Amino acid sequence: MNRRELMQLGLLAGSALASRDALAKAVATPRPVVAPGGQRAVVTPNGGALEWKQVGGVKVGHLIAHELDHEFAPGLRAKVWGYNGSSPGPTLELTQGDAVRLYVTNRLPEPTTVHWHGVILPNGMDGVAGLTQRAIAPGETFLYEFTFRQAGTFMYHPHYDEMTQMALGMMGMIVVHPRAPRGPRVDRDFVLMSHEWKIEPGAARPDPSAMNDFNLLTFNSKAFPATAPLVMGLGERVRIRVGNLSPMDHHPIHLHGVSAELTWTDGGEVPLSARHPETTFLVPVGSVRVFEFVTTEPGDWAMHCHMTHHVMNQMGHGFPVMVGADPERIDRRVKALVPQYMTMGHDGMGSMSEMEMPSPTNSIPMRGGRGPFGGIDMGGMFTVLKVRQRPDQADPAGWHAHPAGTVAERAPEASLAADGVDPLREV
Ligand SMILES: [Cu+2]
């Protein structure tokens, strides 16, 4: 890496902290080369990378565990636990063979450790409180010192009071580029940590005792519409690395508009003989799945968890069945007691984003944002792959310009007649 590339990296890291707009721009900007063979830096949408200091032949990093104020989406904030000002903490990006000294300062009200999930290292550096080290007491700084011998995608998280600390947001991703690039050159490389939270509307903190009924599902701790889109070029080869440190749920991550292959897990590289096409990749709790594809169709393609309850925001759970009920009658009777009352889910839940529903303080409605054709029904663990002819000049907030006649619309009378389709026929 030359000096100019280093400076670009620094600028990107700086802009990532500046604002969401700057961040969206960073997503669409060509990445600097950071590893041998032209391997480019990864993008952590809505996040950033840890800054390393080179001391002798060693990379020195510093993680500070602390409580912070986090916005999941406009309208919903909570106090979470994370590292260096964010949850997930900064992505650790390295090259195979890098020796590191990682200092960990504990500013939490209770002990913690850091476990380097998937990384093979000396046992005493594995970060399991009680088993391989004593826990880091509040106020202490510990030193982890080891060499990244494997390439791959890994994670970091505490191994002390796991249930509380991970539920509150302590997690991060690790990317170790191979010493020599493997496989076809990748043009874009994205890093996403999936997670689930329970935050009662109005509550100040996530509930770490939740075991079911998680009501907030996130990529890099953002719920759609706050998830930054993944901007990519037509014909480019794209890699997406998804980690999962959710307390309880696996996430089948589904991609629209592409056919992809699983290339790596946190255990290593998938042999060529074992690769096969998929559109959905199950990312189990405590796992990383890395998949790659080449884009062939321009457009705005959804990428989301396929568990339907994982593409809803708060307020989307625990309703009685309303499909087929007469909401007017219910509304009339309840309004006598509660004047502002409106029955939710008159005909399913889909239309709810269209309504201006009063929602409790510090909560977000059950679903997503606005698209070019109206409300998008999905929220939560949802983002958009924006495949563009000129990705580096594309507005990340913009939408695909569909060529005339390529959008599904009401069937013209002439087509119905010509094809002999009668909408009123008996079924
Ligand atoms: Cu899910």
C-alpha cells in the first residue's frame, strides 16, 4: 500500500464517522488497496474500521468497551454497549501473517473479556473468562498479543456475562485478507453483522433477558430504512461477509436478482468442489457466512432475512388475528373508551406503513421506509443492493431508472383480450 492509498483509507475512516450522508458516499467510493495482489479494503456499511498504529513490525490497536447512545433508525435510540463509540465495534481489517497487540480497556460497570471468534491463537489469548484468563475488571486495560495465521472472516465479542453483553450490542467483525489473493478478483467487499434486540417501546436500553420476541432486527445495528444501501457496479464481482451474534436466532439471508456461492465461513475457505448456487444463506448464531456473486441486472434488489418476523420493526408482534374481522365495528366500540384508538392490521399488516399512526415515544413503526413506488413493507434486517452502470457516481439514496415498459403494472385491456384472460372468471 502506498502513501496515497493510506491517506484515502484515512479519509474514508474519517468520513465514516462524520455523518450518514458521508457514510453513504463512502459506500460508493472505490476502495483503496490494502493487501497484496490488489486486494481492496472492505466496506462496513453504517460503520467503520479500527485504526492501527504500526510499532516496529507489529500492528497496535486499542478497543475501549463502554456504554453509548445509539440510533437504530430515526425515532429509536437506546443506550447500548459497544467498542470505540459504536455497536458493532470497528471492523478489524488485517492481512494474514500480521502480528498484533490489541489493548482492551474496560469502561463498563462490570468485568468483560474479548474473544477472537474463529481465530486460532495461543490458548491464553482466547478470551474466555475463568477458563483462559481472569476477566478484565472495570477500569483495567488488558493486552492481547498474537499473530493472525489464517485468512478469513471472524468476529470478536465478550466471553463474560455473554447473555447480557452480546444482547446489549458488544460485537464486531474481523477481516483477514489472504497473503496472496485467492479466486477471481473482487470489486466490492461488504461486511455486515446481523443482530436481534428486544427494546420495549419507550425503554432506554435493550432487554438482555429476552429469549423470544425480539422486536428489533438489524444489519450493523441499523434497522431499515436506516441501513445504508450496498452500491455496486453492473458486471462486478461482489463479496458479502455476514456475521451473526444474535442471542437466539439464525438468519436466512436472501438475495434478490443474483445467484451466489458460499465461498468462506469463519472456519475457512469452502473448497471449489463443494460450492453450489444459492439465493439464501443461513447464517447460524455464532457463525460467519461469506458469499460472492457477479451482478447481471441493474436495479434496486432487496437483500433481507427471510424470517418474516425479522423484516419488521417494533410494534409488529403479538396482535390478534384481524384478517377477516370488521374493524369498523371494533373501532366504534373501543373509541367510546379510548378516543384515539384505531384497530391495527385491518386487512393484514401491509397497509400500516401508509398510515400516520401515532406511536409511543422512542419507538419506530412496525415497518420500513418509502420506495419509488410507495411504502416498502419490510423493515428490520433489510437492505438494498443498488446495482448501477456507474456505481462510483451513483447517488446511494437514488432509485433505479427503469426502462419504459419494464415495470409490472395493471394489465391493459388489450393484453387481457389478446391472451384470453378474464379477471372475472369463476375459480
Ligand atoms: Cu432473521
